Amino acid sequence: METMSTADVASIVAVPPRHTELAATFRTWAGDEADLRVFFIPDVLIGLDTPTRRGYLYDDGWTLEVWIERGVPEFLDLLSAEYLSDQCKVERPPGDPSPQRSLLELVLSKGAPIDEVRHLL
């Protein structure tokens, strides 16, 4: 497994059975009072933008991707060493992060508050 991260951007991808733990880590990292936004495309996209945390969780039903632009060290600290196995990959995304930022902007601008759609998740 290749593990790379920077203080500014990280992408974490997981497949079952590790995707459940990655989703739980995202919820913990976001915090209980976070204004999470949800957009169905038809897959699930959940975004967060606060002064200290910015990123999204994308679930296509098989793989789960978490892309973090702000708050990477805090997110990685929440992941257990056991989690960082060959079943997931933490990397610094190569090249221009514009596609990831576009997805994040989409969910932040068009997404519904998570409390309104929680029953659909």
C-alpha cells in the first residue's frame, strides 16, 4: 500500500468491509454540530465546510472515497493504525484537484441539510 498525505489535501478510498469504518471516521471528524450537506447523484455525496474542516464523502455503493482539503492531520489521527491496511489507500491526489473541488462545491451549494434527508441514507 502506498501511503502519502500532506497537511492540505488527502484522498482515502476504501472497499468493504473497511468502508463502514471510513464513514464513521468522517462523521466523527465532522463533529456532531456540523452542517453536513447531502446530494444524491444518484450516489451519495456528503460535504462539509467549516473554518477547520473541509471535505466530502462519496459513496457509490461499493467504494467509499473521502477527500479532505482542510483538516487532514486531524482526520488521519482518527484513523486507527489497523485501518491503514491494504484494504484502503491514503494518498495525495496527483495533479489538479479541480474535479474534487467541483464535487465539493456541488454538494455544498445544491445539497440538502443532512437532517432533512437522514431517513434516505
